[in-house]
Amino acid sequence: MTMSRIEPSIRSRPVYGTLSAVNATAHLCVADAAGGAALRELFTHAPPGFAARTEIDYVPGPEDHTDALRALAPARFHTSPTVPALLPRLVRQFERMHMGTQVYLAGSETLIGLAMKTGMEAGLDFEAMQTEHRGTLARRMQCVHCKGITEGVTTQPATCEHCGLLLLVRDHYSRRHAAFQGVNINAEDPTDVPAKEEIFS
Amino acid sequence: MSLHGAIDVVVSDVVAINDLVKRFHFERPDGEPLPAFSGGSHIVIEMQDGETLRRSPYSLSSSPFRTTDYQVSIRRDDQGRGGSLYMHREVTPGMSMRISHPANLFALDKRAPKHLMLAGGIGITPFMAQTAQLRDTGGIAELHYGVRNRALGTYVDELSDRLGPRLHVYLDEAGERMDLDRLLSSQPAGTHLYVCGPAPMIDAVLEKAREHAWPDAHVHHERFATTAPGEPFTVELRASGLTVEVGREQSLLEAIENAGVNAPYLCRGGACGQCETRVLSHEGALLHADHWLSDEEHAAGEAIMPCVSRCSGALVLDR
């Protein structure tokens, strides 16, 4: 059963599944915060010998599954302090990886999106990577006007941290930027300032 | 009539490549360039063989960067329905023919950092165009090519010049085989796999790819049209108010076309789905030979792909 709280929306809006172990020669698991729980469930239903062929890269957050994940005894276990700090390591992982390694991404949309972007830049099709959303709904947002990225957006509308425009956070998503698109909400009348509501938490 | 429209061409050259394969060159009568195409594309050639009109698909084997002519390389199939025999026996330089616009059901995924190509026999033809395309756009191709023997190794020398150490040739008569387990387990992430050859080879590669957990999005295959001859039968085209005979050497689609009925098609090899037609009733068994309909759809008997499939008795179609 999926634990995601994401409502169905336009086609552009990513949807996520439930991780499920496949019969592969190697497995690469990448997760942040609550995504650790999805990895633990993945291991629970995995065939014997799964851990010995699996590498876990984990970014602890408000929820920290570090000890439990290490106790699963994967072939390699590595933690990174933040998602951006994990990415250079992930680039190298994908460079070394062979076809036949299954990739599992779990946790925030930002973690899933950025890890998927890294995989896509290595040539993997986005559909080749399994995903499961857990935890925060905070969005990585690109301002369509100045192109600046604002991380961790939880309100609707939201202010662009680069150009200061008030933006409607759309469900329109870019896999290439791993970001939702933000469009100026009061272009006709900048004095009309709608109240911000906390909706992506 | 088809989805493509047709192009009038003149046969500008016919070159014997070896005992079984001839290459045919087509140009426009006015010498103008032909439409651009991408590696892996095929054209459908119309052949007026006496009373019989045949339309057979062939991969373009020339470089996509060359549109002064189109080249197809055709292996003579003595057991086939006669398309390749007609091309080998009847087609000579100077002849006027009609071909379709090119269509591509076997395109390169240009995002791939590496393209792993597996060819068997005359399945080499789409890879001739694709390796030419990659040579000029800088992509990495590695080609594994199974042939019966050195003499029947169509284009081996040309490919060797083009690919150097990234060409691997396997001589069937010397017992040489591709090591699929090793090949499919040693490719860098992002590699795309392409296979074209005899059906058992394609099936074996697809099964190995699944076994080695290759994602479907990274695996591409193209089967040749294997429209074998079959027993004659009668088809009623209810929407058109016609009843026609399907001859032994004729496909159901060709019989429909010969009756003057417009039917859609694209690949004429049971792969693309364009010609899917509703079955209203059938007295004999439906002899499905396509790769488009699911097993359940085959069993349900409500649809047929007339480019490759037949019926063992009278058939009524919504066409």
C-alpha cells in the first residue's frame, strides 16, 4: 500500500509507486528521512541474499532510520548530511554502475527528483528507476521568470528567493530541473497580495 | 493507399553483395533529394509481380546523411512469399518503382551514452544506417554480429572500417556464439540495447535482458516481416460490401488492398498496430502471427492484424 499523500493531478505531476525488490544482480537504494522506512519495508519483502547485493545511500532528516538501515547489513551503507551533498557521490555511483542494477529512490520529492535527474544524466530512463514517496511534501520550485530555484517550498503562493516575485506553485513539473514551476500570481496588480497558506508540508 | 503516400523512384543501381544479398538503390526521377530519415527506418516497396501487387517493408541500410538515394539490402528468401525473389530476379537498373515514405519503429535513443547492437544475418541492415548516423553524430556503438560464414557476412568489411574493435563477428559455422550473459551483465548504466535478426535470436535476447533486469525502456527490437505463405481462404469485407479470396502467396492485407479498399498500415510486419482490424465472425481458426495483440486478445478472436495473420476458413472483417 502506498503511503504517499499525493493527490491525482495533471499528467506532468510525478506519481510514485511502492518499492518492490526485483531479481537483479545489484541494487542501489537512495533515500532521505522518512524514505528510510520504505527501504526497511523493501528489505522485509526482498528475497534471500538481497542485502548482500545492495548498497544504501541515506540522508537522515526529521525522521532518522540510520541505525535500523545499518542493521539490515547491506553490502555498503553510507550516510550524507544533505541531499545536495549526496549528489556528487551519486554521480560517481551511476558512472560505476552496470545495466542490471536496480535503482530504488524513496523519501521526499526533492530527494527522488534530484536522484532521478542524476540517473537520467547518466543515461537511465526515468521509468527504469523505482520510486516511493514518504515524508514531506515540500517542493523544489523553479521561478519561470528568473529561473532561480527555491528549495523547501511549503506555502501557496510562495516567494521566489531570487527575484522576489510572488509565485503560484504549479503541479507542472520538470524532470530535467527536478522542480515544480512557479508562475507570478499577481502580475496584473502587484498590490493584490493573496495570503500564503501552508499546504506542502 | 497508405498512411505514407508514395514516392515514384527509379532503380539507379543493383549491387550483388554476396550469394544471397543484393543492394538496391533508388533515386527520384528528377534527381531531387529524397525525404530525410533516421537510422532504423524502413520503407515499403511496391512490387507489381504480374497480377499480384506486393508491398514489402525493408530497412534502409544507407547513411541517413545521404538522401540523394535510398539503399535497401535484401536477402533472397527462397521459402518466402516471393517479394525478395521478385526483387532479386526482376528488378534491374532503370526500372520505375513506387516506395513509401520512410517510417522508423526501431529508432536510436539519442540520450544513451552507449548503444549495444546485436545483429543476426540480414538483421544487420538497420544497423548499417544507425552506425552511419552515430559515426557522424559521435555516439558510441558496439556491434555484435552473427553470420553463417565469412562469405555471407554482409558488410563485415565496411563495418570493420567504421567500428574497428567495437565490431565483434561470430561465425555460426565455426560454432561461434555471442555470450549474452557476459554482454548483458557488463554494460555501463544508461546503455541501450538493440536487437534485429531471426525470431529465435530476438526471443533469446529479450529473455536474457529480462533475466538481467534490463528496464524495458532500454531494450529495442525489430523483427523482419515473416509473412509466410498459407492456405487460401475467403474474406468478407462487410463495411466495403466486398468478398475477396486471399491467395496462398498473398497476405490478408494485400488481398484487401488488391480489392481496392484503403486499409491503414505502417510496418507490414505485425509489430506496429496500425492495421488492427475488427473481426465480425470467423468459421476457421484465426492464425495470429503478430507481436501487437496480447495473448488474451488473440484468444478473444475479436481483432486481427491482416499484414501477417490469416484464417483457416471464411472470415468476416469490419473493413
